Amino acid sequence: MIKRIKKYFSKNEFIKNSLIMVSGTTLAQVLPILLSPVITRLYKPEDFGVLAIFTSLSVIFIIFANGKYDIAILLPKKESYGINLLFLNFILAAGVSLILLIIILVFHDKIILFYKAPRLGKWLYLLPVVVFFLAGRTSLSYYLMRFKDYKLISKIKVASASSISIIQIGLFFFKNGVLALISGYSIGHIVAYFGMMRSVLKRKELLKKIQRAKMIALAKQYKKFPLVQMPSALVGRISRELPNLLITPIFGAEVLGFFSLGFRILSAPSSLIGTSISQVFMQYINEKLQKNASIIGTFKSVLKKLLIISIPIFTILAIFSEPLFGFIFGKQWTESGLYVQILSPMFLVRFITVALTSVLYVLEKHKLIFNLQLSMLFLALLIFGITYFLKLSVINFFVIYSISFTLYYLVYFYFIWLSVKKVG
């Protein structure tokens, strides 16, 4: 039986590569999850709230920094095109990071005042550095996927995630508070960047093919990504990060801290499994389309696997999260468990939808993605607007948020299915 299973996995390239990515990502998340009960006892909810603001700003600005050319890296058949697109991403990331630094220098005090987070203070100046390395890490990950180097990507994920947690715990004993949390987050991504960059620098023959004229030509060839896909991705990312950006001004940093821990736990299945499957799924679908083969069967197979994985996980979280959070993370985090119970249905549908969204990128459904992301932004702004003007309680806010976005992601999935069905 064991030999048959091994033989099946070795023959099915998609499952094999998915397992490599999933296993690496799982290992990368195991240590932080195991250390979370320690970290939550070292830091206050307010500290996690400030970290959430910092991380949300960083992931929003990497969209500008990459211009969504990072996805284009995977598409050309010629390797010389791939390496030129990679370095085009590096140049763009450096320019955006410099502009971001200037913005922070000019508006630093106003930003801190808006978020009512004085402890963010001088650490806000670290944001452009983090944006550059985080954008570079994302681009490098797509570049390594061209060579199906999933093992290296997985190893880097483990090293990066481990660095974040270990540094956050270690620095607490020297200088506690926001400094340790932000430093751990920043250094972890820098470690990942240089780990992947070492592999690229070994490909000396390809490095010789980097040309300014070729980068300009490729920038024009794939101009739909920054002109159409980037606005769409930006709208979508802002929509997803709005809770981290607007909860503090409305409810305070402590509520954001509770939410950020709950969000981290609810996002764990996506981080552990969904993202890895999505990346391999994207590469596999791209190969199928290049061969003019049907993609419906692959889509249905991945959907079935996602349902089998997600339903038990989110059901358990919806039922037992409140008492579990108090026991595992400390009594002060019980409220975070309550938020998890409320948001679990939304994250179940979100987990499946987000994992399958990569097919829309391969099919270059730019207009559809933008309209869906724009709808999400309007919905999020509407919920926050109602919450602010009607002065809703925190619980009422999360109930409305969960119901609204559960319905939204169901509609999103329906449009993904229609796109796949149309291609055949």
C-alpha cells in the first residue's frame, strides 16, 4: 500500500509539487504557532495592534513596488525574458521604496496622529526597507517557480518564519514592545530575500542576458499587469487590510490586537495550505493552457481537495475557539477567540476562493478581477461607514462584516467557475 501511494505521488506532478510546497509552508508555520502562546504572554494586545498597522501598510505598498510584474515573471517561455522581468521588478521596488521614504518624512506626524499609535513612531521609517525586501522576495519566489524549485522556496519559508518568531521572543528580553515585533517581522523577510537571491546569482549565464532595452520591451509587452492588474490588486489588498487600517481609529489598538491574533489563526489554513496549492495550481494551469489542454478537471480536483481540508478546520474553530484562545494564549485573549467564532464562516469561503483565484490571473481576466476587487472595497467601506456613523459595537461590526463577506466570496467563486467553464 505504501509503495502504491509513493508511486502515485511520484507520477502526479501537481500533487508532488503541492505536497512539497505545503510541507515547507507547514513547517514554516508550525514553529510560530507553537511559540504564539509564549509571544502572546510577552506582549500586550496593543503591541500586536501596532504591528498589524505596520504589516498592513507594507503589504499594500509592495503592490506598487512590484507593479504586478512579479506574476508576469512566470509567463514567458524564454528564460532570458524571465530574468529581465525579475530585475525590472527590483528596479521598480527600489524606486517605490524611495518615494515611500519621502512620503513618510513629510507626513510622519500626521500618520501617527491618525492611527493614535505614538509607539509606531520612529519605526515607521523602517517601512520602505521592508517594502523593498518583501517585494523582492515575492518576485524571487515567482522566478524560482519557473524552474520548479519548490524545495528551495519551501526551505526559505521555514527559515523566514522561524527567524520572525525567534527574534520577537529574543528581543523582548532586551527591549520589549513594538520594537521587537516589528524587527522580527522585518528581519524574517530580509532573510528570505537573500536566501532566494543566492540561487539567482548562481545562474551566471542568465545574468549576462540582462539588458536595459529588453527590460523596457518586456515592460511594454506586459503593460496590462501594472495598468490593469495592479489597480485591481491594490483595491483588493486595501479592502482586505481595511480592518487593520480602520479598527484602531474607531475602536482602539487593543481591539485591533485581538482581531490581528484571530485573523492570524483564521488565516493559518490559507498560509499553510491555500497559498502553496494556489501557486502550484497557477503554474500547472499555465502549462495546460500552453498545451491547449482542458483545465476543468484540474479545477474540480483542486476544489474537492480544498473542501475536504477546510470544512473540518473552520468548523472546529467556529465551535471551540473562544475557550481555546483563553487556555492557549492567555485569559486576556479570550475576546480574540470570540471574534474567530464570528468570522469563521467568512474565512471558510475565503480560503477556497482565494486559493482558486490564481486561475483568473493565468486567463488574464483583468477586467473581471478589477470589478470584483472594486466591489469588495466598496462593501468594506460601506460596513465601516455604517459602523462609524451608527456607532455600532465591536460585536455587531464583526457580525455584519462576516455575513457580508461570506456572501461576497460566494459570488466571487461563482465568477471564477464561469471563467473556467468558458475555457473548457
